[in-house]
Amino acid sequence: MTIVGGGLGGLTAALALRQRGLRVTVLEQAAELGEVGAGIQTAPNASRVLLGLGLRAALEEIHTEPLDQVRRRWQDGSVIGLTPLGDFCKREYNAPYWHYHRADLHKVLLDACLDEARPGPVVRVRTGCRVVAVDRSNPARPAALTAAGERYEADVLVGADGIRSGVRDALGLPDTLLFSGEMAYRALIPGDKIAADPATRWLVDRFQSTIWYGPDRHLVHYMIRGGEWLNVVAIVPCSPEVERRWTVPATVDELADAFPGWDDRVALMLSKAEGDVSAWAMYHRRRDPVWVDGHVALLGDACHAMLPYQAQGASQAMEDAAVLAEELGAVPREGVRAALTRYVARRAKHAGMVQDAAWRNMSLYHLPDGPEQRARDERLKRFDGESDVSYEWLWSGTPLNDPDEESFSYQFHN
């Protein structure tokens, strides 16, 4: 197996395949493996996959657990609705809802892939490998060709190389990329600065995942590293420069000024950001079930890049990884094509529904004040899902064939 892309999806797939006894090589174009960005949320559907891979002890060392998901009004911060997380998720879904720093979660996965004491062949990880072409002259043994002239041939080639996937381009698949018209500021705020200010201390008194709803924009924030940082994602209309360049550096002042007229605590909170602030154009892919061509398959953002309005991008890639490993781990070489067909059958519709729900949430989140906004807020008071998918469906995840993983019971340790 060759996996192109050493992000969260690619490494989850590598570890899952390794534990099925398959030999895996991961090709990453960056000179060093790591994760850009800051915070990440894993809902129970993704946590179940990670726990099933034997990562529980490592994850308990790095996670932060929100007790609730809170929705607030933009003008005064009043609470629209609240969904319990914490023990509720572990009790109802046999898996937790946890927050991480992306770099911490990435390291846990990488360490597990490389740990010689774990079951299965140790994953080979090659950095500085930019894949520029795919050779399918032997359909049963596709080969990834790198800019340095190296050739990596295997029974299966997986493109887990992100929204601008080179593997996808090499397959000649349709261009399904769409621009949302929006961009996201991403930033970290030191938790001690939040705690020291009486106006913002409430953010550390009880860890919550918070969404502020307002006209044309919204704001998400939650604690990571046990309160060391407040992770912020602020979504606003996109500037022409960011649309053109995809991502640009930004300033703390730009971030704080992006929410004029909002509750005073918003600007006060955002003005405390430190380090790198960046703005990212929000692109996504049109729903499309074509993920496989022969012995080449796509995974994660390469096939179903979605907007962040369900907080499910990485979680859906992890579900891909679990299903892909189940299917490929159960067949001999001559069964690869059928296994990949089953992988798509089990995952494409499910991930597509999440893509659509995230797209619809963009409009739902950004309604101008008025009758539609009031109807939305009434619905959020009795919340069971923001769009056409319920949290019960979303957090239950794609059913797995492995009875050990399906029956995995999360028992909380104090």
C-alpha cells in the first residue's frame, strides 16, 4: 500500500491498515511531518475510530473535553441553545467528544505508525516526496512518481493529499472544487490572558464549544491543551486577495475588527490573540461518488472536502480510513478492486450527506436578523442537528463490520 499524504486522514489510514497486517508506505511532500492550524474537534464518530486503533491512553494525555456546545446571539451573547457533550456523549455514543491541538493529535498518530511494539508491519514514512504523476501502465500495481524521480509501486495507491489533491488530478477526475465566498480567520489566544480578565474569565470556568451566530458571519471557539489556549475560528466574507491566494497572514487588529457591532466581549477576546493569525479561503468540493479508479482510491478532502460548518472534515476522513482498512484487510490481492468498490459504497453517500449539511449550515449560520433567524433560533433551542442530519446519525458514524470495534465500550477513568 502507498498512501500519498501524511496528514490526519493519511496517518489514520496507515495505522488502521498496519493493524490489519498490511505493509504501508506514506509519502509526504513536506520536508518534515506536522500539522498546520491549531485546534480540531473529534466527535464520537471519529473518537470511536481512534479508540479502536488502541490510542486511548495517548489521547487521554492530550485531549480537552468540552462539557457543552453553546450557541449565542451576536449582539448580546445571549444563549440560544445548549447541547450536552462530556459524559453525555460517552454514555450515548460509546465514545467522547474531545478537542485537541492538531499537532498533538498528529504526533500521536505518527508515533503509533512508527512504534515497533505495535501490531503489524511498521509504517514507512518518507518526507520530501512530492508526487507529480501516477503510472498505471500495470493496472494492478499503480506507481506514485515523485519530483525527485523516485517510483513507489504497490497493490493500492491512496490519495490522501488534501483538497488540491495531486493524485486526484493524475486520475483526470472532474474538477469539483467550489468557492464558498467566505474565509476563516484562525488564531490562538493564551488561556492565562483569558483567565486574567474578569470580562472573559467565564470562558475558562467551564470548558465549552461555543458558536456565535450573526448576519454574514459567525465565530467558533473552544479550549485546547487543558486550557492553555483558546482556539478561534472566525468566518467572514472573503476578500479578493484571500480568494486568490487561498491563505494569507493576518493581524490581531484585523481579526478583532472583523465583528463590528457584536457583543463587546467578542472584540475583547479576539484582541488577546498571540502568534500567527491567518486567513483561509473556504473552498469545498461538490458532492461526487467517484472516489476510485482501478487500484487507485481517494480519501478525505481529496474526494469530499467540506466546509467546516459541521466540524467534520477530519472526522469523516477518519471514518474513510476505518472502512478502507476493513475492506482491504479482508481480501487477497485479486480482491482489491471489489474491496475498493465496497469502500466507496459504504462511504460516499454518507460523507456526501455531511458535505451537503455543512453547505446548508453556511446559510443557516449567517441569516440576517428577522423571521427566518427567529425560526432558526427556536429550532436550536430544541436542538438535534442544524441541517437535515441529526447528531444521532452523524455521531453514530458509518457502521463498521468489525464486531470488536462496533461493541467497543468507552468506560471513563477518573
